Amino acid sequence: MDWLAPVNTLIGAGIGVGSTLLADRLRWRRDRAALNHDTRRQTYAAFMGALSDVYQRLDELARDGRPAEEMRTAAHEVFVSRNLYPLRYELALVAPWEVMEPVNQAFYRVRDLRDLVARGSARSDPAFGGHLHAYLAAAEKAQVAMRRDLGTSWPDRADSLTTPPGEA
């Protein structure tokens, strides 16, 4: 019976070490999931902020009435200076495909808007309005996909960004 106390001590130590390792593993997994969630949220916000900034600047350029060559240079400069390409590549590393597909569509629509402005299109041109509406709809779909991925809610369709007040 002299061996029973050391065996019980070893079993107790094994259970203690095992439960500590399990608790640490679960804590690590939870912390890792929180870090991944926060990384996606920050990356989504950075991309959508840059996308919105590009749209706003292109809209301002379309209102300015600059000469064609200056308009082309300014439109391309706005697009490059806001780092949309690097942000999109960063998104491709952290976002699931369900987010990347609408993100790509929003990116393509703002790029189309850039090309239209670079060709000298004014804000009053009907083509500008069509491209603008396509961009806003694509940006909203990207936001919905991002919010769904992050587990956050989205307003009802009546509160949509692209639906003018009174048309819901």
C-alpha cells in the first residue's frame, strides 16, 4: 500500500496538467478567432473607406469640368493614391469567397467610373448616373456580405443606401 499515494499523486498531477493544457488550448482558439474577426473587420473597413474615398473624389472631378488630359491624369491619380489594389489583395488573403465576389464587383464598378471620368464624362452625363448607380449597388452588396461574414445586422431594404427616400 506504500505505492498507492505516489500513484494517486501522479494521476492527480496528470489530470491537473491535462486540464491546464486543455484550458490553454481553448483560450488560444478563442483568442485566435477574435483576432481573425478583428483583422477581417479592420481590413473590410479600410477597403470600404478607400473605395468610398475614390468614389467621392471621382464625383468631385466629374463636377470640376477640367480639361480632358488633366481629368484623365487626376482620375488615375485618385485611384492609385487610395491604395485600392493593395487593399483588395489584402482582402483576398483574409476574406472568404462569399465576400470577395461582391468586393470584386464593387471594385470593378468604381474602376469603370474612374475610366468614365478619365474620358471626360461630366456629372450631368446620363452614362455617369448609370455607372454611379451600378457602383452604389455593388458597394452595398459588398457591405452586406462583409456584415454577414462578421455576424452583424444590416438595415431593412427600405433603409437601403441606394434607395432614395420615399421610394422604398
